Amino acid sequence: MKTYFIISICLLLCVPFEAIAQDTRRLIRQASRELNRFNLDPGTNFESLVEANDLISEALSTEEGQKEFRAWQTQGEILNASLAFQMTLISMGEMETLQDPNEPMIASRAFQNALELAERRHESRDALDGLTETAGHLGFVANFFINNQQFADAFTPLNEVYIIHEVLIENDRDPIFEDNEELFNHLYVMGITALQAGQRESAEEYLKMLYNERYDEPRVYTTLFELFINEDEEKALEFLEAGKEVDPENIDILYAEINYFIQKDDYEQLQEKLSIAIEKDPENHTLYNVLGNVFMNLMSDAMDEGDSLATEEYFETALDYLNTAIELEPDFFEPYYTIGSMYFNRGAVITQKMNELGMSREEQVLYDELNEQSMEYFNTALPYFQKSESLEPNDATTLMALREVYARKQDFDMVQEFADRLQRLEAGEEIEEPYFELN
């Protein structure tokens, strides 16, 4: 198998300025001849392509060359020939990808420079033809990066394709994208890759274009919502409302609303939105867990207010949702810990009452009764904390809860065990094995 050395582009060569200035047009003609020789038989005449590139780079290193339409046009044509040849080798399995992903970008700018310098109709036509061909090479590079999860790298070639599309329209030529669906999809991918590339302004620009067109991709609206929620809440909610108008049944938009109401601690709205989400996605264990936490928070508020009836009602409702989450996903850490904390907190409230009692006989009798009740809650909480520890042995809150429960049970060996684990965790050590093997 023949090995080809693929050209790399260098616009500035250390060549004596006077020699280049005297013969710029000759260099351009020679580069063009070498390109034609390569095009006659690419497999045999590859050296001609290398020579053509060297000659045109030399010409463009001069001030005179940079003013010549033919210099830029020839550079673009050389690069397109190189790119077409590489893509042929790739299709044959002799190369994995383009040697230099920047070559299509350089070609595009060369043709755009040529278009600006064009004085005759055929010159403009040739530059625009070159741009159309280059767009295909840019698309190849962008797709390569996307397929390899290199989304940030995909933005520049995608953006250049869009620039070429606009240039072609301005010059009454067939655009790159035949209809709005193709164009809008391209703008969407550009917006998302711009975010990955850390170019927020570009991401906003393209996503807002789609927002204005009410493009039917929900992520346009959820992404804009996420971009604006911390700096312009009113605007962020406008984006979300627009997404709901475009696709009222979309679950991703609903999840964005749920996350928003979680941050706002708006339990009333959360109940409504989570109930809708569960209807749409009844097997999603996370939804039941979140809804269980909503009712747990409502229970805490009712407990603080001394509303025992509401406290009990919210407790039972929270328990139902959390148990459903466990049924759907038995190894889901969060609902085990939450249920354990609910029982533990009930026991802690009773303990507080015990501490407020005096030393009279009646109060001591009451103390014993309350102590029995509190221990019942602590004992009920214990297996949930044990399960959560078995799933997440490095969760500090679980280790603290276990230490506290065993302290109340006066099991001081276990208190020391979990105190030691907490100390190791606080020292930066990772606990590799859980104490309870319950999985």
C-alpha cells in the first residue's frame, strides 16, 4: 500500500521578500499547473499537489499575492483537491480521518477572500462553487467530531457551514440547506455544540433564532431556560412557556419545571407537576422519590406548627411514595435514607419532650412511656439506615444517623464503629466496603 504524505498548510514562509514580489503571478500560474497535473492522476501525481501547495503558500506570503483573486482561488482549489483525495483514502480504509481538520476552514476563508476580490462574473462563480464544495468537507469534519463525542470541536466547522450558507444566499446561489427543517436542525446542533465549546453568546444567538421560529425541539427551550434562570427569571420562564406551547406533552419541559419548583421550595406547584409527570412516566422511580420528599417537607412544616393531623397525613403520603420508589428500584439509596430520617425525626421529637419533664412520679411514668415510643421509632429507622449504608458507605449523613441511633440504643461498640468511619471519611479516606452487606 502506497503511503501518502498529506499536505499541511503554512501561509507564511521565510522566503526573501524581493524574489517573491517580483514573481507572484508566476508562482500562482505554476501552482495552478501543478494542481492540474495532480488532478489528471491523483494516485500517481501526489507530489504535484505538495508542490502546488508550496508555490501558492509562497505567493500568499507577499502583499501582492494577498491582493490577487487567483491566488486565493487557487489555494482554495488546492485544499479542496487535498481534502477530496484524503476522503477517498478514508473511504478505502487507508486513512482514519483528515490529517488536519483545519484545512476545510482555511479553504473556506480562501474562497471568501477570492469572492471579495472577484471582478468578473466567472470569478465570483468559481469562488462560490469552491465554497459549496468546501461546505461538504466541513460537514465531514463536524460529523467526525460529533461521532467521537468531541462536541466542542464540532462547533467551528458547523458554524463555518452556516456562514457559507448565508454567503450563497447573498449571492443568489442554491443554499446549503434546502429547507427550514434542515436549517433549523443545523442551528440547533450549533447551539448545543457552542455551549460545549464555552461560547455562550453564540449558543444564545442560535437558540434564540430557533425560539423566535418556535422550532419543535424541546431542548431549545429547556436549554435557554437553564441559561437564563439565574440571571433573568422572568425571561427564563418565558422560554419555558414557549416550549410548552410548542409541545404541551413534552416530559423534558415538565422536568425543567419540576427542578425550578424544587429550587423555589414551592410544594404546591411541585405536587401538581410531579403528579402530571408520574402520569406520563409511571415507571420513573426518581419522580416518586421527589414527591415523597415534598410530602416529607410538608410533614416537617406541619410538625413545627403543631398540626398533628396534617403531620400524620403527610407522613403516610410521603411513606407511600418513597416505598413505591423502592419497589421500582430496590437499590435506590435516597428513599431508604429519607424513610429512616422520617422515623428518626419522630423519635427525636419525642426525646425532646422527655428532656422537658421534671422528676415527679407522674412525669417519670410519662418519661418511660415516651422513651418506649421514641425507641420504637429509632428501631424502625435503623434498618433503613443500614440499607442506605450498604448502598452508599461513604455517605456522611447516613454514618451520623447510624451513630446516633446506636447511641440511643446504648450499643457503644457500634457507636465507635461509625464514629471511626466518620473520622476516616473526614480525613479524606474513601471507605471501600460497607459495614452492612445487604445488597
